Amino acid sequence: MSRAAVLTGIGAMVPPREVGNDAFAERLATSDEWIRTRTGIRKRHMVDPGTSTSDLAVEAGQRALKSAGRDQVDLVVLATATPDYPLPGTAPDVASRLGLDHVPAFDVAAVCAGFVYALATAAGTIGAGLTDRVLVIGAEAFSTILDPTDRGTAILFGDGAGAVVLERGPADAPGALLGFDLGSDGSMADLIMIPGGGSRQRSGGAPPDADRAWFTMQGREVFGQAATRMAESTRTLLKTIDWPVESVDRFVGHQANVRILHAVSDLIGLPRERAVVHLDQVGNTSAASIPLALAHAAATGQLLPGHRVAMSAFGGGLAWGSAALVWPDVVPG
Ligand code: ACO
């Protein structure tokens, strides 16, 4: 049997507290209309005090394992930009709480591109013979790092988690990951960052001031980079696996802004209707965005077994990545 990585289960969750656009209107001099028309977002979900990324990751992980009909894996890879603590990594705690004691578990830090990086890493361990079954999770409590006074970012993000199970299988099985394209450009790291709290700042000898501990983003510049990079990366991937662009049934792009999804569709020459839109319900959930969108599309019948799916993500780093598969017959857990 060949050593392809095959998606055999998927699960997703968002915390129960829903926050509509109106919640920001007065405090941030914005409006539901501005947010809807400039981003496509109508609402997002946010954690309550005391809930952290691992809590979301455990629930999504449970659902993915249930969907795959499995209770054991060889490895847990967790993509997150909002770990429970600066250290240790969050994945070992998630693995323990899932009853997967002593399996290797680690975090991947590639911000919004994290899930695609985690998928590639997990698939690599299967291909190399290191593992046969991997739980890959993207989870974020992103609301916890947002500056409540910054209307350019506070309105965009939400919390949630999505997970998939990958298993060793034949390369022609539905669900087999057929290829990846990954890239980064650290020369533009300052477009998306938390400036305080890391060694660059802490080598000065003090913990971060409150005003340097928040997430920052130069939205307009990021918009252009996101559209161009996701389009280029998707094109490269499709060429590698020999899929004509028109053969792609569903484009599952990082859910940052519906205008970016439309721009990418236009740039690669795919009808806009083939781009899955989930950000209207959950906002930008960073590393959780792609698995949440996949689970939503599968649960609502937008994604059907046999569909050719191209995914592409972009975010802080800058880092971006794309992956492709034929959608398998899985029921979200
Ligand atoms: N409400 C009302 N007005 C606003 C708001 C708001 N919430 N936010 C910004 N504005 C104003 C600005 O102040 C500006 O006013 P000015 O012209 O008087 O200066 C005006 O709207 C236009 O601002 P822009 O930043 O140019 O607005 P734009 O249309 O680009 O939308 C947005 C901003 C939504 C942030 C957009 O740039 C965007 O989606 N960027 C990409 C985000 C993204 O892709 N992120 C993915 C990576 S994130 C990660 O990795 C974690």
C-alpha cells in the first residue's frame, strides 16, 4: 500500500457566545453596514473568560475522531497563533485530554496559514513512515489578543476550532492529499504581528507594556498580499497536480474577507460561486478557518463526495500554503 495521507474524519466547533456586528458599532465608530460590505462578516463567536484554545481544540478533536471512527492516533499536530501559554506548547495538553497519552504532540505557528502547514507536516510524517494516523487541529481563541480599541482588527476575527484525521492509504483513494504548495516572506513580518512579549522585546529585560501585547495588522497592504499570494500558490499547486483550474469544484480559501475570496477566484479564473464562504458566520478564525469552512461546507451539502477541492491560506509571517484533495465520503462529527 502506498503511503499517501488520506482524510478520513472531520470535526469542528465554535464557542457558544455569538457577537454580531452591532456590538462594535457605538464603541468603535463603525456599523453593521460597513463591516458587512467591506468584509462580508455578519457575526463571529467568542470565548467566555476562562475558556482557552485547548478547550476548543479538544472538542473539535473529539468530533474529528468520532467522524473517523477512531479513538487512537500516532501524532497530534495543533496549528494555533493563540496557544494557552507562551510555553509549553498546547498540543501535549490537548492530546492528554483526548486520552491519547504519550503520543508525540506539537504546535505549528504559521498564523492563518497554520492549518495547511500542519496538514503538510502531518502528511510528511505518514509519507516518511513515522506515523500511520494523525490528528491535525487548527484552533484559535483569537479574540483574546485583539485590541478592543482598534476597529481595523477588532471586528474581523472570531474563535473556533476544526480538526481532521489523516490516515495512511492509497494515493488514489478519495480524501488523499494530492499535493502542497507552501511559501513565506519574512521581509514583510511587520504587516501582521504582536510586537511585544517575545525575545526581541523581552531581551530589554521587562515584560511587555499592555499596548504592545495586542495583535496589529496593516489591513490594506495585507489585503493585496493575501489575494496575490493565494492566487499564485493555488495556480502553482494546480499545475503540479495537473488539475485544470476549471476542474476545481470548490475553492476553500482562508476566510479573511469575502472580497479577498472573490479577488482570488477572479485572478485564477474560477467562478466566484465555487468559493466556499463561511466567514459571514464566524469571521476570520485564523488557523481554524479552513477546517471550519470544510466542515461547514460538508455539513450543508456544498461539498460533496467526489468534488475536487483546492484550499489556500495566507497570513502572518508572511506565510501561505495550498493543498488539494478529492472530497471523501465523510460525515462531520
Ligand atoms: N469601520 C469603519 N471604518 C473603518 C473600519 C471599521 N471597522 N476599519 C477601517 N475603517 C476606515 C479606515 O479608517 C479608513 O478610513 P480613512 O480612509 O478615513 O483613513 C477606511 O475605512 C478605509 O480603510 P482601509 O484599511 O483601506 O479599508 P479596507 O477596505 O482595506 O478594509 C480591512 C479594511 C477589512 C481590514 C481589509 O483591509 C482586509 O480585509 N484586509 C486583509 C485582512 C486579511 O487578509 N487578514 C488575513 C491575515 S490575518 C492573520 O494572519 C492573522
